[in-house]
Amino acid sequence: MKPDRKKKQHSSRESRQPERKTKRGSGGDQRMAQDVEPSAGSEITPVWLFVLMGLMLYGGMLYLNSYAGGFNPKVYEAFTSYKLVENANPKSGPEMLIAKGESLYMVCAACHQVNGMGVALQFPPLAGSEWVNEPNPARLIRIPLHGMNGPIKVKDQDWNASMAALGAALSSEDIAAILSYIRQAWGNNAPPVSPADVDAVKEDTKSRPMDGSRPWLIDDLMKVPVAP
Ligand code: HEC
């Protein structure tokens, strides 16, 4: 501290000095030279500072929005959502089948829609359908294998159209994958279908062609036993 500062200080800046800086309370004249510091006045906070703070807050929110993984504690950096973490995990048999079924489902989505809701008066829904959720899939497997035709009731609504056979175009594993997927999508809740289940149905229906020339009618379908 330069000694000449002292002279400036003790005459006029007394009121701005913090209390602890003075040797004896309010006695400004008794200040020690080394206690005296340049005093600071107040200034109006510049507007740009608020703008900067706002921008930083906004930037922070943007960052959290894209990288916080929905604040899921299981999501760490490099992953931005739980879905990505899940996809990077090894999958069990049925999970792999369902993941495959989700992409193959596009074949059916042309009519039954991606959300499984179907189209009014044209394509019945798969979401919540009693046919899809039947615990024993023996009837369900037959529908995509050979197609179906004529009246059918789905969720208390009558439909009367026709669905093409897809058994010739899709392998047993593909059909098992799609059916496993639709049985747990959109709130549906039924056990997965295995490729062996599909093969067993193919064996039981050997005489029925898979080219769509003999689609299922509801009466035939109801004759198929589904007791567990
Ligand atoms: C070209 C359109 C079309 C495609 C593609 C299609 N369906 Fe269908 N599906 C229909 C129609 C129409 C019906 C109703 C048939 C009737 O009225 O007899 C139906 C009925 C059904 C039913 C029984 C009723 C219900 O809603 O639960 C199931 C199950 C089904 N389809 C599953 C599938 C699956 C699985 C696929 C894909 C592998 C598929 N469909 C592809 C048109 C289609």
C-alpha cells in the first residue's frame, strides 16, 4: 500500500469503509495505513450481463434436453436416451425376436397401421384385439399364414373384409417375430410366439395352401382348439 493513499482516505471515504477495516469502530482518523483499501462504489448492472445469463441458462437447458437422457439415472454420457442404452444391451431370445418383429411389422402396418389401431371400416385393430391376445396362439398364427375372409368381430365391432395370406412370403421365424411383437405392443399382453409354434401350425394345416387361395373363415377358425 502506498503511504500517500492514507491521506486521501481518512478525510472523505469513511462511510464506505467496512466496519472491520477500522481500528476503533467509527474513528476514521485512526485507520492504519495497511487497512486502507481502495473503495468501490456501486454501478448499475449492465444489461448485457442479464442477456448473457439468459443465454447461458437457455444453452444449459438445451444441453440437458439433448444429453440428460430424460434424467434417467441409468443413462450415462455417450447415450442420450434410455432406448439407446437398452438397444446396446445383450438381448434374450424372445427380446431379439420381438426387436426383429418390430421392424418386420411394417408388412402389416400398411393395413393395421403403425399404432396397431387399424383403419375404421377397412382394417381391424390389433391393439387390444382379443384375437391377438389369445393366450394360445393357434388361431392367431393361422391368420397371417393363410389369410382370412368374411365377417369377424374385433373389440365388439363387426368387420367384413379380406386379408391376404403372407405365409409364402414370410418364414416361420418372421411370423413368430411379428406375432411376438404385436402381442406385447400397444398395451397388448400375451406371451411370445416361437418359430416352433408356427412350424407346428404349418404341420397341422399342410393341406391348406399358403398362397391365399383358401383363406380362413371365422367358422373354421373357431373350430381350432385353443385350450391351453
Ligand atoms: C392388405 C391389408 C392387410 C395386411 C397387409 C395385413 N392385414 Fe391383417 N387383416 C386385414 C383385414 C382386412 C382383416 C379383417 C379380415 C376379415 O374381415 O375377415 C385382418 C385381420 C387380421 C387379424 C384378426 C382381426 C384382428 O384385428 O385381430 C389379425 C390378428 C391380423 N389381421 C394380423 C395381421 C398381421 C400379423 C399382419 C402382418 C403379418 C397382417 N394382419 C397384415 C388386412 C391386412
